[in-house]
Amino acid sequence: MVNSSPDFTDQPKVINGFSDLMVEVFGERGKHARSAVGVASLPIGIAVEIELIVEVE
């Protein structure tokens, strides 16, 4: 989720940074499905909220 104003439409570009980091850190195993949604506000004024579900071996 990206904290953004109603006229901001580049939420996917914001989340691309996280996606790129996951692939950089975990290689092919870091590739994932994701969504990028704009919201009017997030707790304590944070800019981005990421939720992860992972499997650890």
C-alpha cells in the first residue's frame, strides 16, 4: 500500500523498489506476485506498507 494523493497514479513504480530488492537479496527465489494500491493514509504517517507471506526451509 502506498500513501498517496488522489491524483497520484505511479504506485507500481514505488513498489518496484521493494520488488527489485527482493530479487537482489534472494535471487530467483525473490521473484513474487504483488499488488500496488494507493490509500489515503497509513498508520503513523508511513509512506509504504508491505505485507509478506514467506516459507522458510
